[in-house]
Amino acid sequence: MDVRLSWDLFIIVFFAVIIAYSFIIGKNRTIKVIISTYLAILTADGLGNLFEQYLLPTIPSLKGDAGDQALVLMKIIVFIIVIVLVTVKGGFSVNVLANKSLSTNMMATLIFGVLNAGLIVSTILAFISGFSFVNGFYGFMSTTSLYSESDFVRLMIDNYNVWFALPAIAFTGVSIAEMSDAGIPE
């Protein structure tokens, strides 16, 4: 069996792992991970921009590509740490679709799992590409072999705004539907 390792395969496996993990932790904790991911995106981007502005210029060994790599690595590490900390230790809980059928809850878990995977993968790729939420795109992704060799990488980067917006839209939609079902005025 000849398996060719590629970024496409990596993205497929990453999606599968996150979706499987979503079924393990359940829909409510998956939504908590999504909310934590939004906080982590802003934290990693803000700290990364501060790192780039104030610390990188003072370290001579981190000029040019080495500095870009350090910045990307720092953003990804902060991103992951904040997701874990806020998800595990965050002082909030989510409880949606509590009185729905098993099939509805399973479908919601699948949908939120896919959206969570898309948000996390596209954010990591956006950080690799040099994207900043505060400063905009200053990237180099389209010139790298990663972007040109992988259809999935291109799909995730080119549609980052969709992956960024869909989890919030889905959560808002579910919340509004629950308010309507409960008879709460909107």
C-alpha cells in the first residue's frame, strides 16, 4: 500500500479527529470549544502582533524568515493554549437543544463538529499565511508550495471568512430557534 502524505490528507485527518472528539465531548462542549476558539483567535493575533512589533525587532537572530516562523509558531501555540484553558477552566457553560431527540442532537453535534474543525484548521492556515485580524493580510501563503500543492489548503484559506462566520451563525440560529420553541419573546 502506497500512501502519499500530503496536506490534503493532514486536513482530512484533522477534520476527522475533531469531529470524532466532538462526539466524545458532546454538542454543548463542542460549542464551548467554538466560543473558546473565537477568544483564542483574538488573543493569539493580538499577542502575536505585539510580539512582532516590540520583541522581534530586538532579537537579531529572528530577522526575516526566522522571525516569520517564530511569529507563526507563537500565534499557533498561544491559540491552542487559550482554547484549552478557556474550554477547560472557562467559567461558562452551554446548554442548547436540551429537550430534542437523539437524532437531532447527533446531527447538531456533527454540524458543530464540522464547523469547529473548519474554524480551527482555517485559523491555523490563516496564521501560517501571515493573516492578522487587526492588521489585515500581509501574507505569503499564495507564494508557498503549500498553497499551490494542496486543494484543501487553498479551499480553507480562500474561504476563511466563511469558516470564521458559519459557527457563530449556526450558534445564533440554534439560540433563536430555542427561544422561539420556549415561547420567549425575541
